[in-house]
Amino acid sequence: MSSVITNWWGNSILNTLPSLGGWISLPEAFPTVLADPGTEVSGGGYQRQKASFSAASSKTLATTNQLIFASMPVTTITYLAINTQQVGGDMYCSIQLPTPLSVADSSHVVLAAGDIAITL
């Protein structure tokens, strides 16, 4: 038995994100489906960054702008998350990094356009 989301429906779902907007956060641990705020990086110059997204095609969309997280505290990032607001709000989804990212004190984390992609 198999299930499938058609390209039309998948694209329709994903295309709500560019119109709603999204703020990228950097959780240090799995934020759970409840978006546990205690897992997000805090301190230093860290703040969520505003992402722009492409229109969905073949049930995939990606960021279209560079994101710079400046003056980070010492941390290890294990997830990226997309949120509804710069502070607080709700979480759309989280993405586990294939390899945790160790960040040195006062370093910058830079994500190029297209580095974050979501596929249904």
C-alpha cells in the first residue's frame, strides 16, 4: 500500500510559506513538535533571521536570500527551524542538520540562498 501527495497539492501547501513569511531560528536540540523555546540558541548577538522563499515546484521550495547570524555565542547547532515571528510565535517546521555545527564565540553563521530547502 502506498500514499502520495500530488505535485499540485504539495505545491499549494508549500506556497503558503512565501506569502506568510518565515523567520529562521537555530535550535541546539530537537525542538519537538511543540517548538520548545528552551532549545533555541540565546545570547551573544543571536536573533532569528527573516527568510524569503521561492515558489514551490515539484513539491520543493528553498530560501532565496542569504541569512547572517552575527556575533553568535559558543554553541552547537543541531537543527534549523522556520518560525512565524522573529520573537515567539509558532514554528512551521524543523530540519535536522546532517552534522552538528560547532560555533565559536563571536562567530557568524552564514546560510547562502538555497541552503534551506523543504520538500514534501
